[in-house]
Amino acid sequence: MNNDKIRNACAAAVQALGKLKKDEFSELRSKLEFCIGSYDYDKNPVGLIEYGKKALEELKAFKSANPRKINKKIINDLEKSLSN
């Protein structure tokens, strides 16, 4: 059940990164999208956890510089799902 929460939080992060329209996030977005697809196929959350943590770091850093561009709920959901 918790793995599905990680998957959903990562999917929300992919959408948030896409809305920013920054080239620096394109590789992270594509890897997260791949990991989501892989998880949907085999239910192995290893890639989701790895890239979810990277996305969390990037989103936090971007939010500190641009407080209104990232929804705090996305960061909170990622943190909560990855901490369990």
C-alpha cells in the first residue's frame, strides 16, 4: 500500500516538474516517468524510491528560490511517502 503512495507522489512530482518547463529537470522527469511505468509493471519500488528522493531534493531547492512555483503539498506528500 505504501508503495502506491510513493508512486502517486512521484507522479505528482512529474507533473509539477513538467509545469516548470525547465530543461534542467527534463532528465529527472523522464527517469521518474520510466520508474513509474516500471513500478506499474513489476511492483518493485526501488527506482521510485531512488528518484523520488532526488526529485524531493530538487523540488525543495527550487521552492526555496521560488516559493510560489511549487505546491507545498507535493513536497509534503513525497516526504511522507518516502519516510515510511
